[in-house]
Amino acid sequence: MIKYFKTIKDVVGSIMIVEDIEDVGVGELALIVDQNGNERNGKVLELVENKAIVELFDSSNNMDISKSKIRFLGKGLEVGVSKDMLGRVFNGLGIPRDGGPKIIPDKFLDVNMGPINPVARDYPEQFIQTGISSIDGLNTLVRGQKLPIFSASGLPHNLLASQIVRQAKVLGDNEQFAIVFVAMGISNDDATFFMEDFKKTGAIKNTVSVINLASESSVERISAPRIGLTIAEYLAYELDMQVLVVMTDITNYAESLREISSARDEIPARRGYPGYMYTDFASLYERAGKIKGKKGSITQIPILTMPDDDKTHPIPDLTGYITEGQIMLSRDLFKKGIYPPIDVLSSLSRLKDKGIGEGKTKAYHSDLLNQMFYAYSRGKNAKNLATILGENAISNMDKNYVKFANNFEEKFVCQGEYENRTIDETLNIAWSLLKEFPRSELKRIKDKHLDILLEEK
């Protein structure tokens, strides 16, 4: 027998309080029927004695709580999954929003699955090619890794996200590759940009898109990445696919966490964000990885905008503790007209050494990237010194390093929005810049690798 409660005490914005409830659990879905018979959906956020705090997915406007009723559905949020989801667009609750037919699911999965058991994890060690030199060559992405992009307001992270979705691929035969793209709290214009770009380039065929708009509810925004990750887990661990999950913008997600926390009158922590934000982030990020005995993998690229360009802000700070490095976008490079404006010296992929080398990219890849880091760092330092003391104050060799730093930004870091470089092309560009130095300066490249490079090139 379906049981409705007519004990709705109050509703403020999207938060509803229901009294005298029984047999209700946290995270359980609810169905509210208002005085006109219209149905609205919600989720139990918290239980306090005999009261339930329910977050509405829909607006509470024009609801007469004295004539409304609510029932609890006895289950949490689930998503029906199928391989037919590839090429489709869903909202933050897993409902199609592209005008296409409903998905006939192979099964229903709870979206609140936990992180991968550390004992079951397999070590990430296979290269993923993004087609972007400053990532592939210097901050390599590895299957099963979580590598966030730290951006800021006004920087082209949306362009970079769409380029990664278009270009990313795994190398090797008989590998099935898919993208799960999750957008949280974006504008209608941004949503249109992503979808039109994916359709125009054909990337949409291998992509499952989960789109939550800024005008939609905070609860849906919190659910969107979990919907996307649950779909990714199905594709990876049941259909043996290599899955890349691109999530933007984690900052919008965190703002929704803070909004819901404030509505629940929780005691705030740093900058008003809830004290459990680290745990909440970890529940998302730690769903990336490889599992022993499974062919598939989930790799994550979360994208976040740093408020006030501050990398010590809680959102990037906590993300950095959980993930394996970061790709930093630079406002200075952006002002120079460099795209993508990736600051390679501030960026880091902690697993890059596991994904490069003989049989994966090239045997000399590690030597080349170490030499590039050194040369670019020295060139920038020499350029700063010349700005202060004058160009005559630095040595001729330092002038060569300044020239290298300029060429590095213009020819290696900078590339077209639709320029998809193979790893061979990336390493060829790197060597074309480095070979201008005398052999005595290339101390970070082993002699045997120098011989190979000189012979190959």
C-alpha cells in the first residue's frame, strides 16, 4: 500500500521539512503531490528525530503545503544504463534531454557507488593521447589517473575541454574508447557550444553527455557527476571500455554543496564551505582507476575555476590533495595569445613516468621532457634577469635559453584549437627546439638517446 504523509511543516526555497515520518532513509527519493495534483521530486538530505529534511529537484513556487502530500520511494537515485547511451545527452538526473527516445536499460545502478577498494586497484601505466603537446609531452595523462585542470575566470577552459573530448584516444589495437562529459551549472550558451561542437566534429558518437544548467536545481547539480561516473563504471567494468570522464566545472559543484549546507544550517568551515567537502570530493575522484582483472579503466579530468585566481582556495587546494597532479592555465600566457595557455612549470602529472617510455611512447621521451623543463625554466629566469639588468648583463648562452623559451611557448605550447598532434609530432617539435643547443648543453639526455635522436631526425 502506498503511504503518503500530510505532515509537511515548512518549505523554504528548495528545502522542505516533513514531520512524523517513519521508515525513511537518508538519500531516499521522495514524490510530492501539490494541491493541484502536480508531482515534484525530491531527495532526503537528513533525518532529525522524526523529521526529514527534503531537497526538492523542482521549484516550490505556488505550493500550498497544507494541501500537499509526500511519499518516500524506498530507494535512492538510480540510472538505467546501456551501451545505447553513447551519442546521447542527459540531464543531471539521467533523463534524456536531447529529444531522443528513452533508453531501454540493461540494468539500473545506484549512482552513489563508493570509491574503488585500494586493494582491488591496478596501477595506472598506459598512455592516453590528448593531441595537446604540453599535456602529452610534458604532463602525460595515464589510464586510470585523475588529472585536474586548474583554470580561472575568463580563461579558455571550455575550449580546452571540448578539444580534449574531440581528440583524446588510447593507442593500441582492439581498444574501445569512450568519453563521458559532465557539465555542472553551465549557461545555455556554453551548453549549446559544447553540443554543437561535438556534433560538428563527430565526437558525440563516442560520448555520453550529462548536462546540468545554471538555472537547474542544486540537487541535480550534485547528482550530475554521480550519474556520469555511474555510466562510466558500466562502460568500463562491464563493457571493457577505456573511459575518459571530463567534468566541468567543479567550482559550480562546490558552490551547490555550500548552498545546500547553508540551507541545512550546518556550521561552515573554510570560506563557508562545508567541513565534509574534502570527503565529498574524494567520493567523486576516487571512482577513477583500473581494477585488477578488468580490461576497462576510468580516467578523470576534472576542470575547476579558481576563485580570484587563488590556488590556495579550498576548491583547488582540496582537489590537489586527492588527485595525481594538476594542469595549470596561465593568465599571462593567455594575454600573449598562447592557446592552450598551459603553464608547464606549474603543472604536474605525478604518474607521467609510468605512461611513457619504450613500448608506450618513445624510449627517449623522459629525457626529452626533463631537458625541456630545464631549458624553459632557465630561459624564463634569464629573461627576468635581462628585464631587470639589461640584455647585456646575461651571457650569450643565456640569450640562447631566452630564445628557446620564446620558441617553446610559440611552437610547442601554442597550437590550434583543432590541431591534433600525435605523440610523435609532439616529440619531433620538442627535439627541433632542443637541437639548436650544443651537445654539451643537453646533459639531461642520455648519450644513447642523443645518438638515436640525431640519427632519426
